[in-house]
Amino acid sequence: MEFNILEGPSSERESARCAHCNKVMNGGRSDRRFCNDLCRNTYNREKRKQEANQAGEDIVEDIIRIIRKNYALLKKLNPLEEQLVADRHSIYKKGFNFMYYTSTKMIGGDRYYFCFDHGWRDLEYGLIELLVDPDLVKY
Ligand SMILES: [Zn+2]
């Protein structure tokens, strides 16, 4: 005998339920999934909405992951929280993504990019300057 997880034995398919409202559907084709067009349209619209929300969540998670990694790399490169010069390409090769940061700030006429309290700015010759936000209160 052939079984379907939701509906039981195929001989009972005449009591299949609507995928949207869960009402028992009598008659019609055995592969019917919805009791009417309204249920089918509503089901499809909600499914699309869910998929769009999920895609939005995924983007947020991806960006948080990038910023977390950037922050970890900045901390690793500058563990003593000094003002120092580093090679831009070598930090890039470690997976740093210069497109993502949490804020920018002008310090002494230069724009710095920050991931939380750790920041950088571009220098000439493929170098960057690292520093910790001097305006943050230290414990
Ligand atoms: Zn229905």
C-alpha cells in the first residue's frame, strides 16, 4: 500500500486538508492542495512574505558576522590599543572587509572608520593607521 505522510493511505485522499486553512476538502482532483483560489493566493502570498523576511534576516546576520570579524581582526592587530601603522593588504588578506564598519569620526582633520571602539584610516602607500576611539571613557 502507498502512504502519504500527511494524508495516510492513498485510499483516504478524498479527505485531504487544505494547505492554508486545514479544512477537509471533499472531491476534486486527488492532488489538490487548497480548497479554493483565496486559500491558494493567501498561502502563496504568506509564503513569499516569509521568504522575503528570511532573506532580510540573512542579510542582517551576514553583516553582523562581517563586522564581528573586522572587530576581532582590529583587536588582534592592535592588542595594546596603541596608535600604529599596519599594511592594508595583509589585513585584507586575513579577511578584513573595509566596506563594513559601525561609525566614522573626524579626528584631527582625518576621517576614521570604526568597528565599535577600534578604528582605522587609510594612509598613503597601502598603509593604514589603527587606533582606539580616544573619546571613549576607559575603565
Ligand atoms: Zn482552505
